[in-house]
Amino acid sequence: MEKRLAACVNIFPRTSTMYYWKGEIRDTSEILLLLRTRTSLVQRVVAYIKAVHPYDIPEIISFPIDDGSQHYLQWMEDAVTDI
């Protein structure tokens, strides 16, 4: 948040996760983050998460926002920086 890469972050603690890794099925708990940011900042967010995350390949995916509350979308634009 201090880096102003996201306008808002939801933290979902202790999410149960199953996945394939190095030929094995893993079953673990993880913390899921849902971030709201500008499309122009997605790759900076990706770089930051990869730098601080303990996984070799953390799950980082992006969903475009096609429409929504104009007041909320403007707040989001104002809350993050392109610097």
C-alpha cells in the first residue's frame, strides 16, 4: 500500500489450496490477496510480488474491469500512481 501500486487489497487468510508442483500434488494453505490497480501498473505489481514472495512461481493473474461505479473507478484512479 505504501508504494501506491494498489488502491485496495483484500486479504483472505488460510485459503485451502491444492496444486501440482514438480510432479506431485500439494495440499497446503495459502493467503489470497485481491488487489485493485490500474492496468498500466500490473507489471510493476507482478515484479514487486515476485521479489517478496517465497514461491518460485506465485499465482499472479489479472482481470480487466470493463465497467462499474464511476465514483469507485475514479477513486481507484486517484489512489494509485503511475510514477
